[in-house]
Amino acid sequence: KGYLLAVATNRDSNSLSYMLKEFVMYDLFDTLVGINQVKNGKPDPEMINVILDKLDVDCDDAIMIGDTNFDIILGKNAKVSTCYICHTKEEDKKVMECNPDYVIYNFNEMFDIVK
């Protein structure tokens, strides 16, 4: 409700679009930015900057939700809040070293953060 959603991925945007359409999720997102649309992939901030420009959103009003250390570093490099969604203990240690602003264990917890 009232939130703009985007995807920043090191995957090609065409394959991402195909996948999201297959899972009937494509229309949930306001924009997608893939590796083929930028010069620099994660964790360079370019993807987030492109998304913020496309959606006309200030970095203070954005949050990067991710499940890898590259996602959290990307968010930090782009000067947006970061949220780590935990899923494996092995990855948790690497990501926690990046000091995400928030840590959640399922997407429903995100609503508590963005209020």
C-alpha cells in the first residue's frame, strides 16, 4: 500500500522480467534494473541510483532489502537504509559484518520497519 517497489539484480533484466512474469509477480514492481542496464553491478551504488532516479525518490526515503552481503554493501554505498532478510547461518555471519540497519526473518516484519 503506497510503497514503490523495485528490483536491483546482477541478473540480466530480460531474464528477470521473464521469471517474474512466470511467477505472476512482474506487476508488483514499479521498476527493475538488471546488470545489462548499468556499467557497474553490485555492490556499486549505480543500480540503486538508477532506481531512485526512475522513481523520483530520495535516498532518505528508500530501503534496500537483501539477502547477501553484496546487497547490504550496495545499500550502504548508495546511502539508503539497509535491511537483511536472514535465511542461512553461513551467509548470516558475512552479512552481519556489514552492519545492516535492520534484520528480519520474514517479509511480514518489513511492515514494522516502514511504518
